[in-house]
Amino acid sequence: MSKKTEGASAGRYEIGKIVGVHGVRGDMLLLPQTDFPERFLGMKELDVTVAGKPMRTFKVRRIEPYEGKNTFFLRLQGVEDRDAAETLKGALITVAEDERVELEEDEYWLDDIIGLAVFDKATGGRLGEITEVICTGSNDVYVVKTPEGASKAIPAIADVIEKVDVANGTMTVNIPEGLWD
């Protein structure tokens, strides 16, 4: 999972965020925003964007998992103290499209799913458009905005999602009886 970023980093994909600082030597806490957090362990450089500023590329001096947390300790070349690290708090870590992890068949990026037109397999009728993906831990949930303007949820599980056709911008689903009543 990753999402396309807007603004100064348009055309890039968010894979992480600097969420805090640790200690006084410039260490930071990196929160992965990807289904592939292990990718950070092999990265030698990170593209970092602070809101309202141009993207900067930093060499990685240290990156290792923060055991028991869903974050990484991060130290970047040129960020030598707590004050410098504080200026990067909230910054996004992004990659270009060609740096994204290759997906397996039947796996999709969030930005591929959002905006798909949703159709009911049984009736062929248009149910609406996916406006949001909620990651619950067990399975994702797609939020569909109906033509009437209501938001309805469908679980992203094999019994419900019949077909995803990103190229044509559509998803066909089997709505379980009573789900949207």
C-alpha cells in the first residue's frame, strides 16, 4: 500500500513519515506507510519532503527497526543534532513510480482503488465510487459513495470483491444480503 502525494512531490508515492525525534544526536523515528516496511532496511538514500519546501535527498547513516514498535530509528547524513531532526518532523518519505515494490497478481495500490466505479454483479447496477480505503488490520474496507451521496462500506475480501479492473476503472462486487440495508 502506498498513496500518491500531491503538491511539491506530485508524481511520487508516500512510503513513510518522520513522526518524531529520539535523543540529541539527530536520530528520528520513521513510521512506515507501506505494506513493505522491510524495504527501508536496504535503502541508502531517502527522498524527504517537508510541507511547503522542495524535496531533498539524504544519505542514510542508520536505519533499524525499533523493536516492539512499528517504527524505525533513522539517522540521516547532515542531520547532526536534535534541532536539525526537529525540522524534519512530519516530513514525508517518497519514492518515484519506478521505485515502487512490484505487486503480485490481484494486489493493487491504494491510488489504483480510490476512484473506481463499483458495480453490483447480481444486477449490473452502478453502486457508486470508492472514495476511501480503511486499513483495519484484518482486511481493508472500501468506502463507496453512492449516487445518492451516502457512504457505504464493503469489506475487501474474496467473497465480496468479484473483479477489479483498474485499466477500465471498475470493480464488480457481490454485496452480502443485509450489508447495506
